[in-house]
Amino acid sequence: MTGGLAGRVAIITGATQAMGETIASHLAARGAAIIGVGRSVDRGEAVATRLHEAGHDAQFVVADVSREQDVARAIGAAVARHGRLDIVVNNAAAFDARETAAHEESTDTFDAILKVGLYAPFWFAKYGIPAMISGARGGNFVNISSFASARGVRGLPAYTASKGGVEALTRQLAAEYADQNVRVNALVLGSIIVPRNAPLHDDEAASDAMRRARMIARPGVPDDVAAAVAFLVSDEAGFITGASISVDGGLLGNAPMIKSMHALDNERSR
């Protein structure tokens, strides 16, 4: 697929992981030049090589998005190479096995997770928006959130806080910069299979519980997320900003009931 995003420059964070690479591939297929950002040089360069081999313009910039100076440098690298910046996808997320109940969690762990999940999207806006509005072009941000922003999840105080915060930041940035043609949206994910959580999906009991929690039978895959990102950064989504859109198979919209009252009434009437 070509066109749509031709001539635009996109930064994707967390590009060394499966979700980030899939998002990069979808945007590249629509014509965007890709700047992948991550910490692993080997994995990042491998992603850029695969995109090159598919005929796309791609570059990897090694950066730790929990460090403000690294974010500023990644923005600078994109602008230095292409002279512009049009799209930022804040896909990087921090998962820490040390996360636990709040009374047991260290402040360092809490802070480290917020640096990636909340500070980094703020820094990408801080340094990226001036590049976007240069020449009155505008641009797009897509922040990847989670159902944990809207549901209590035991043992994840920092992760849930970061996702709730990034959705609030999404709305604030959308309001702040709409007049300068910058759109900011969030995708709220749930039940997406990636290598990191594959063992959970492979577990029969866990898989069954996740299936019952959502409306759509199958779990999601990175292509589902990437397609939603590609739509939001396209001109077809030009009237959408400040939105948090669920890509979760109906998880957040599904009432936590074994049977609805309507179903029970139907059974009683038989």
C-alpha cells in the first residue's frame, strides 16, 4: 500500500519491539519515512534493515526515552535528516517485575516507569511540536495507552498511573495545539498478543479469562494496533483529536456479568 503518508516523517518509539516494528511497517507502506527509536542498537538496526529491504526509507536512532536529552536528540536527528517532523507514535512502555502494591513499591521503580510512560510523551511534545508547526504544517501524535488507565489492576501502581496520565496529557495537548494543526490522540489497548505476553495467552486458564473479558473471540495482534495508528495519522482522521480510542476487542465496554438480565429473562420464559 502506498500514498496517504507520502512525504511525511514519522518517529516511532519502542521500535525495537514487535509492536513498534509493525507500526513502522504500516506507516512506511503508506509512504512515510521512518525514524525508529529504541535502546537496542542490534534490534533497531535489524528493523531498519528489514524496512530498507522492503523498499522503505528508514533510520534507527538509539535513545533511552526516559532521558530528556535523548528525546531531544532523536527529534533533532529526524529533522536533520528530513528537514521536518510530521508524526510521533509514543509506543514505548516500561514493564518492571519489581512493580508491586504501593506500600511495597520503591519510589525509584515508580519514577522509572513514569519516565517512559508519561515523561517521554511530554518530552516528545515539548521538542517535537516546534518542528511540526514550522512552516505551518502541523502534525500528529498517537500515544499508546492501556485498559489499565480505566481499570484497577493490582500490583501495577506506576503503570496504571502512567497510562491514566498519558490519556489526560493527550487531551491537554490536543486542546493546546489544535489551532496550529497538531492533532493528538490515544489508543487504549487490551488483549494484544506480542512476544512479551505470549506465555500468558498460551496459558489455558488465563486465555479463557481474557476471552470472557472481551466481546470479540480472538485476541488482538499488532496489525490491529498499527492499522488504527495509520488511520489516526492520516488525513481521513482529520476531524479526530483529543480522543482515547479502544483497540481491545470490546474489553472496556463489556459488562462484567456472567449473563445479562435479558438472557436470564429469555431462559425463564422458555
